[in-house]
Amino acid sequence: MNHITAIRGEATEAERHGGTVEKPGTGPKVVRAAWFRRRMGAALLILALLLPFVSCKKDPTGPDVPSPVLPGARGVYILHEGNYGDPTGARLSLYDFARDSIITDIVEAANRGMHLGSTGDDLKSYGGELYALMSGSENLSILNMETHVVRRSMYFPGWVPHALAIDSARGRIYVTQLFKNSVGVLDLTSLAPVDSFAVGANPQEMLISGSRLFICNSGYGGARGVTVYDLSGKKVATTLAVGLGPTGIVAGSDDRLWVVCTGNSFAAPPVPGSVYKINPATLSVEDSVILGTPLWGTIDASPDGYLYILGVTPGSYYGGPVHRITISSKTLLQEFIPGTFYGLAVDGVTGDVYLADARDFAAAGEMRIFTRGGVAKRALAVQRGPAVFVFKR
């Protein structure tokens, strides 16, 4: 099986570091059965890891139709994970603010029917482009935010990439390799892998603060470290001890970093979830808030001083209610928004809270919008497995 297709002479560099450069819509995909979901417990993770398989598949093509998104449209992108093991399940849609409607299958419409791949795990925006990362098909695709044409793509067989961070100052992209306990380093322009470095167990979300990269080593509830990587010196500076299962990280309105730790329901006795406060200048852990229940691992912050965290609904593997913490007082309001939600994002302009309800992944999901006060504003049907939001202003 040939995994190398040269674009602008970059195949040699990609091959040397384990990547595969491909033209959008033409190259093979490495497909593996999705693990039960990215924040499942350790027992379910082991079961899911027994099921991987690999195959080659070209992207289907169809009529070359224009993107359904109106030029200049503003709204919020939704990256959908899709169903388990579906090689074309990852989809991208846009909630158009002006039209108050969901526009689906943006990538397919603008790229002759080409699909993103399998299991959409992360989405970031930079320089007028979207960076979509798929863990199932192990690829990163970059598309223009106005035309939604895929400009370039790279495959990473064996990586199981989970989250990405863009370092525009140094021209690098950092990608967590979920089961290799490492972070891959890509060239921002060519996407060619240029380096990698070891971190803790099952690295998940990351955040760049100044010249440092903070990486959450979840261990799926079995680890408690946040690796701090010096971007200028290209070395690990330290590892900070936090709660069990550090998974998500966000910058708060207080110039501190806040890490959400899932806890471990399988431990004896069970360990509840927690949120830890890190000073990025002194590299010290300053405070924490211990909750009485497990957490899902998703966190976001609002400019008016709140943290929003997803909990876990008992018996569910698809998320939980929204808890809110007031940063200044550490006041915890549990089940601020009741329900079972899989993804969360806060609109930095309006303060509205956007929530993804994946339901059971068997059919369409739902996006729900709440005011900063927790009042329901809107509910719209979306595609299967909504997971990640990115605002387009």
C-alpha cells in the first residue's frame, strides 16, 4: 500500500517523520474503528482498542457544486465526530447567525463530494483557514473559511491524533498522539512532521501561553500531570501535578490557566473531578476546586469571569450537565444548565453558551444555545455527533 504522494516535493520530509502528504480528495485514508469515545473510562478504552482495522479508501467525488455558505457569512462552525467507525462520518456545518439556520456538509459541497474523514476530534482557526483534525482516519485538513475549499491535507498513519495547537510565532503545529504518549510537531505551511517529544500518558487538550505549551496528560483518569514544554528551547520545562485525569485547559479572565480533571469513577474509592488553577508565569499550581462528581473533561471560559465545565450524567457515555464556577470567588453552581451535553463553547462576544447534544450517536444531534444567565434561547437539529465549536466573526 503506497502511503506517499508528493506535493511540491514534500514527500521525503513527510516520510522521514511519519506523515503522508496528499492532494485533497485523492489519497488513501487510514481507517480504524473509533474507540467508544475520547473521554471514556479505562475499562471501555481497553475493549475498544481490541477492534482496530486498517484499509485504504479514496474520497468519493461528485458534482463540483459551490459551497452553500453565503460569502461573508458569520456564525459558528460545528465539527461532527460522526458514527463509530464510519470512514466518512466527520462532517462540518455552520450555524449562520443572520439566517438563523444550520448549513450542513460544507466540505462536501465545496470539494466535489470529498469528505473530511473519520471521527472529527479538533477544530481550530488561524489566518482565515480552518484546521480540522480527524483521529479515526488520522488526518489534518486545512480549508479556506470563505470558500471552504480544502487547500492541503496530511495523513499520519499510526498517530491517532487527538488535539492540535497552532504556534504562529514559530510556524509550527503541535498534535497530541493519543496512544504514543507524545506530541508531534508539524511545519505550519507544509504540514510536514519535523519533530516530536515525549509527554505523559494519553495526552489530550493543549494550550499555548507565551513561549510555553501546556499539555494535559489524562491517562484516562490514571494520570495527574500537565507537561510544560518550552517552545523556544524545544525541551520539556517541567510537569505540574494536578488532579486525576487532566483533560481540558483554558485561559481564564484572571490571566491564569484552568485545567479540568475528570477524576476516576473506576478507582476504589472513586475520585471526583476537579479544576486546577495554574500561574503560567511562575509555573505553579495556585488553587483548585474539587467537585463531588466525575467530570467530562471539557472546559471553557467567558470574558466576564466564569468557567463552564461539563459534568457526567450517571450511566451515560455522552457527557453531562453544565457546571459554572465564578473565578473571583470560586463559587460553584452545579447543574447550572441541566442535561447531557457532549461539547461546549462560550461566545466571547455575547457570552452565550453553545452546547452539543450528541444523544446516542445513532441519529442526528442537537445544538442548544443558552444566555449567560442560563436561559434557553435556541435549539437546532444538527448532524451526527456534534463535538467541537469554532466561532467565525
